Amino acid sequence: MAEMKTYTGGCHCGQVRYEATTDLTQVVSCNCSICHKLGAVLTFVPPEQFKSLSGADTVKTYQFNKKVINHLHCPTCGVQSYSTGKGPDGKQMFAINLRCVDGVDLSTLNAFPYNGRDA
């Protein structure tokens, strides 16, 4: 059974900080144009499993393609540590960039490849 755990993360300068409760058994490596350039490895959580600790009122939004995902980045350091939007089921979700989560060793995770380039 998957182990749910609360992780903290944020941007490089520390202005944007959050907590996310998730298990890391299902993580995604997306090849869409932005995830590819960011090197993002993602986990997805519903709003009740995400808590902004700081910076949510200062983040800048970038949208592209279908404009259904808000790619949020810190206005100071520019790091995109999470995004928000609606999942395929139409429900609100947060996409957490695991490269921005404290203490996560990506080499221990088995990321599922997602073909976002053609989605």
C-alpha cells in the first residue's frame, strides 16, 4: 500500500513555499514543451492535499497551448515549483515539481513517462 506523506517544497529563493501530501509511487515525467525544458518530474494532488505556506499571492502565471494549466513561477527567482489547473476528469489539481520538494531523491522514484507533447 502506498504511503502518504507530507512534503515541503518551494522555489529557489524561498519566497514561494508549500506543503503537499502525496505518495510518490505514481510520479510522471512529461515530455511536453514546458516540462521538457524544466526537467519537471511531477506528482499530482487535489486541493485538500496542498497548502500554500507563502508566496501564493505573488506568483506569476504562464499559460500556453490549451491554456488549462496555470504554470506558476516565483517573481524573484523564476522557479516553477508547482502548477494548478484541471485534470482530465475536470477536477482541480496541483502538479508538484518534485525537483523543488525538500529531501526527495529522484533516483529512487520510478517516473511514468507521459507523452504530453502529443496530448
